[in-house]
Amino acid sequence: MLVSRPSIRPDIASRVVVYSRADCHLCDEARAVVAAVCADAGETWQEIDIDAEPSLVERYGEYVPVVEVDGVQQAFWRVDAARLARRLARPPGGKKKT
């Protein structure tokens, strides 16, 4: 399920954001997938520890890791590398390249 919400972090410049927390094995796996896919796509990414902000803990709770591209949630818990790569092949804004 894709979820588009107004960004609560307008200071984020990267297209890809991983919301995670410490001591989370799924976060470790997601980080590796995101790092590899972003490197292949030439994109930067940022990681945000949800435990540093109560509003993020309230928003994401136990659903970490959460991966967003261009402010749209693409995955939680497990990240599909092929799906993420397809999404990054589109320009910002989500329209497919023609």
C-alpha cells in the first residue's frame, strides 16, 4: 500500500528516506538494500532514527523500517529492491518516463 502524506521533514533533500531505529534487524536489511539500489541509481538517501522524535515514534511505531521516495511510502518492514529501483527510475513527482 502506497501512502502519500505531507512531509513532516521538509529539511530532507534526498529522494529516498529510511525511517529506522537502533537494534532493528529489519532496519539493517533495509539499509543494505536501499544503499545498493541508490548507488546503482545514482541517488542519495537519508536515514532517520524515529526514536529521536516522539512524533515519528507515534507515526511509525513498530512498522520500521519505512522507506519513502519523494515523500511517498514505498515499503515497510521489507524492501523489494526491484520495486525500489523501478520507482527511482521515474523522475521526482512520480510520473513514468516516456
